[in-house]
Amino acid sequence: MSLEIIGISVLWIFLFGYVIVGSIDYGAGFFNAYSILSGKQHILSKIIQRYLSPVWEVTNVFFVFFFVGIVGFFPKTAFYYGTTLLVPGSIAIILLAIRGSYYAFETYSSKGHKGYAFMYGLSGLLIPASLSVVLAISEGGFVSMVDEHPVLNYVALFKSPLSWSIVVLSITAVLYISAVFLTWYANQTGDTDATNLMRKYALFWAFPLIITACGIIYELSYHNQEHFERILNLWWMFALSFLLYVGTVWLIWKRKNYGLAFGLLVGQFLLAFFGYGISHYPYLLYPYLSIYDSFTNEAMAISLIIVFILGLALLLPSLYLLIKLFLFDKDYVKGQNAK
Amino acid sequence: MLFEDPVFSSRMLTILTLSFHAIYATIGVGVPLMIMIAQWVGIKKNDEHYLLMARRWARGYVITVAVGVVTGTAIGLQLSLLWPNFMELAGNVIALPLFMEVFAFFFEAIFLGIYMYTWERFKNQRKHLLFLIPVSLGAAFSAFFITIVNSFMNAPQGFDIVNGELINVNPLGAIFNPAMPTKVAHVVATAFMTAAFTLSSIAAFQLLKGSNHVYHKKALFLTMKIGLIFSIATAVIGDFSGKYLAEYQPEKLAAAEWHFETEGNAPLVMFGILDDEQNIKYALKFPYLLSILAHGDPNAEVIGLDQFSNFESPPLYIHYFFDIMVAIGVFMILLALIYWIGVKRGWAFINQKWFRMLIVLGGPLSFIAIEAGWWLTEFGRQPWILRGIMTTGEAATSSGHVGLMLILFAILYLILGIGTIVILRRLFKNNPVERELENRLGGEQS
């Protein structure tokens, strides 16, 4: 395996981690705000806050890891994406900033404050939308070179059905992933009302998810023929992913084994995410930037990989401890030991 | 200018983000150590006051951490968004400490979550205190790694550029650059100093407002003592920084000191103004002091700005940043020293209103010193973003929308700043020390 492949695989795995933990987090923020505004606070807020409180910062680090890592492994991305993403990137930062701080304001000081909850609930939905635009840009067609500088065509991006379907998919995925996870988590706590409500949300968002996912592949066939054909070559990954999706929905429908349902969901997204990533290979930004012409020097690549392995050796036990103390500690999840 | 020139507006936006982030980052690096010391003293002396101190500081701390995390994310992304050409080059050479910083931060985030939600979980308080150690370490190492990147910008090494090609990259060589030891030590020490003086400023404020509770007196004494230690450490490290500058970045030192002619027996110039012929007026001059600062020898020759072209000379206004930083540093050492001796000797005036007002002032002053220090080092590196290799103008984005982003971010920081103040005030006002102590002690007896 070449260093380039190792580098992009590491980054893609972390990005996948962010997609999952970020979706749970953003969706939970939305459901929390929705429950406060619709008067169902008594059912949901406690569960959501007990899960969210100790982990929100960790979620953010997954994202930071990705963008620092990609500049480390593929420095040329700083030039191409840095220049073109100024506006969407800044909007994402502003939303992240509002969400992070208003989350803290609400949790640590003014529990149940409607304005704060609304701010972080709404910004949580807009963040995946603004970040996912990058995926649309990476398909090519929105960036042109002017005087050797990449320039983003905002109008084309705004009018493109592809970018809108990616945005819609990101939002439905956030709500679906989060609802399935919280169904399981609520069930763990033994809270039947919350479980039933989250189960309803999970089933509600399952259908739009699969429609938008198919929509993107359809749009892509017009937008980037080459990528579309590579996706067709990997049809088995997407087919398997679909089967796992059916499995999740079936389990939730039948009220069986929510833990397994969430496991299948992770598998479903893993296959789809990697199917997409592999078919995107070797381009980082079609057609200007591939993982080969943007890669860092060998010395840096090797030292980054060494640091990565050492870092993981430190992080995995810590993450295990965090999960053990908060997600799987029966007393904690049932609220008997909460602060 | 804001909307036509991406270089100018990129600089303004970076100053804005860094200056705002510096406040929260300083608290983020400094306060965990204070919480740790308070909790440790509380366990050792079995004193509920110190334990409550740790609790209350931690509660305020998480609010500032949240804003620090998001502004840190902002500057992390803005580096690529505003300085894409610089990051492309830097990514090749100095990506390693940036990457390590993420891990340190990861580590800190995980254990802060654990620490905050396990106050009541362990019978043995020492076990709970253990979780704070990785938080402090993670915070200090974040500062350590990120400051390495800044020191690399001042003293780049660990690579060669031949015919425009980057070769012989040595990531460790880039990390261990000559600016690194003094800069890293200075940043970490001032964070501890500022955190300590901020907490003593709060304690003194409570005493001024009429509370005579021993809780605040204990907090004041503890934090002033810690502040004294780290302010002295800061001064010592600052002296080494002067020697580093004299050797590796003489133009920065010369501009900061308004030292125009290369000469020996150089005096240290504080404040004053320059007239049109670059004559210094109304300044305080300390004879020989610049030679001592630069080389540890009153007669040593110090390189002046005459050795540099206009292009290479940093802006002369950095002189004032240096003066503000040093004046505040010296003031804080004296204030803490007088207070400490005063407590030992039983001097009455340290408990008087005017002296406590000075201590209250010490918190904001320390932050001004931090900001002045960062402005000194950043403006003092101009015109370079990577000294001797890439200018700030070459590094900036070509995008025409930076001006608009600057306005958006200014509004954002205003909202976050006001939000922090409102929330922190509410957090502590609604739950004063006296009441919380009563509740806790009452709870223990029943």
C-alpha cells in the first residue's frame, strides 16, 4: 500500500467517524430544540442531555483532526480548497462557533432556555449542509482556474441540483442516524416514552434518506460521468449497504434489538461512505487535484503516520474509558449517578 | 481598502481571530493548573473551601473552554482559508506539530468531559483529581505544539529550497528551531501567570464588594502566590527571549527598542515618541540595559536598524507593544511580591481598598500584556509570514470576499464575548459562595 493510500484512508476513516458522531450530536441538538419548542421537553431533553454533555467537544475534535490532517498529508489542498472555500468554510465556522458556545451556555448555565436551545438546534442542521457543499465542489465543474488561481463559481454551485441533493441528503442522514442512535440509547435507559418517540422519528426519516441517496447517484450521472461509472463498478458495496439499511428499518419497525439496528446502520453508512470514497479515487478535486500530485514529502508522511499510531495508542484507551463511564454505565445512563 | 485588498483584510481578520482566541486560549491553558492546585490543597488540608474553589473555577472554566474550542477551530481553518499559499508550504514542513496539537486537544477534551461529570462518583477524591492531570497536560501541550508552529514562522529551518523546489525536509529539524524554547516557555508561563492573576482579581473584587468571607481570602492568597512564581518565571524567560532575538531576529529587537544605530553600551528605551527625523523624545532611558537584555553584557554591541533595508524593517509602533508588555509584567511582579511580603509581615495596607483595587486591575492588565506580546511578535515579524522565505503578501488568499467575512466574524466574536460575560455573571451571581458552602456543609451533616 502506498503512503498516499494510507494517508487518505486514515483521513477518510476519521471523516467517517465525524459523520457518525457528528450526526448523532447535531441531530440530538435538533430533537432537543424541537422537543422544547413543541412542549415535549419532558420526554426527550433529559436523555439527550445526558448523552450529549460529556462528549460534545470530542465530536468537534474529529472534524479538526480531518482538516489538519488533510493539510498535513496533502498540502496542496490548502491552496485549492483554501482559496475556493473561503465563503462556505467561514459560514461553517460561524455556525460551529454559535452551536458550540450556545450549547455550553444552555447546558452549564441556563437549562431549558428556549432561545439558546433553538440557536444550537438550528445551527446544528445548517453545519452539515454547509460542510457537505465541499463534496459537491470536489466533483468538479464549479471551480475554474483564473490567472493560476482557483475561483469558485457560486452561481453554478447554487443552481446545481447535485449540490442541493447532497445538502438534503446530509440533513436527512443527520436526523436518521441520530434518531436510530437515540432510540437505542433511550431504550438502554429504560425510558419507554422517549424510546417510542425516537423510534417514530427514526422510521419517519428512513424513507427520505434512501430517496435522497438514490437522487445523488442519479444527479451524478449527469454531472460527472467518470465518477458515476466508477460507482456502478462498485455496485455490490452499495447493494450491501442497502440490505443493511433494510435490516435496520426492519428491526426498528419490529421493536427488536435496537443495538443491532444501530450496528447495521453504521455498517450501511460505512459501505456507502467508502464506496463513494473509493469511486472518487484518485481525485481530491476533479480534475485539478489527485492524491498523487498533492501529496507531501516522504519524510513528513512517515512522521505523520508514526505520530498517528502513537496518538491512537493514547486515544483509544481514553475513548474506551469515556464510553465505558458514560454510554455503557448502567447507573449513569439511568440517571442515578448524574451530577 | 477592506474590500479591495485581500492581503489587508486577511491580516485584519487574522488579528481579530487571534486576539479574541488568545483570551480564551490563555484561560484554557492556565486555569486547569489552578483547579488542580486548589483541589490538591483541599484534599491535603481537608478544607472544604479549597474544594469548592476547584469546583467553582471548573464550572466557569468549561464555559470559556467551549468558546476557546470554537475560536480555535476558527483560526485552524482560517489559516488555510486566508493564507492558502503559506499553508501549502507549511503543510510540507511544519504539519507535524499541528497534527500533534490535535491529539493533545483530543486528550484534553475526553478527560475534561470525564472530570466534569464525575464529581460525585468516587469516594476517594484523589481518584477524581487524577482525571484533571490529562486535562492540564493536554491543554499545556496544545499550547506547546501550536507555539512551535509560530516559532517556526520566526525561525524557519528543516528544509531547503532549490530552484523553487522544496527538498531535504526534516520535520524534527523544523520543530526544534532556535525560536522554539523561549517562545514555548514564554507562552505557557504567561498563561499560568495570567490565569492566576485573573482568579485573584475575581477574589479581590468579591472582597472589595464587601464580602469578608475567608473563602475569598484563601483564594486571593493562593492565586497571588502562584501568580508571583509564574510572573518571575516569565521575566526570566523574557530575558532569554531577548537574547534569542538579538542572535536570530535582530531586526525585531531593534524595531521594538527603537535602536537605530548599531552600537555598544546600548540603553533600553521605554515609551517616548519619534519625531520626523527619527529622534526619540520624552522617553525613559535605562543605560546599558538593552546590551544586557541582548547579550548579558553591558558593553556588548547590539545590531541596530541601520543594518536592514526599509523593506526588511518591522513597523516601529511595535515599540509600544513591547513597552506595555514589559511594564505590566514588572508591575505584576511588584504587586504580587508586595502582597506576599505584606501577608507574611502583617502589613495592614494590603487589605485596604486601594490595594485591592490594584489587584482587581491586575487581571485585565495581564490580558492586555498577553495581547501586546502577541502583537509584538506578529507585527515584529513583518513583512514576513515565514521569515526570509515568504512575505505576508505572497501568502494571502486571492479571494475577493475576505472583507465581508471580516464583518461577519467581528459580529460573531461580539456575540460570543457578550454571551460569555452574561453567562459567567449569571452562573456565579445566582449561586454565591456563601450559599453554596452552606448547602454543601449542611448536606454533609445530615
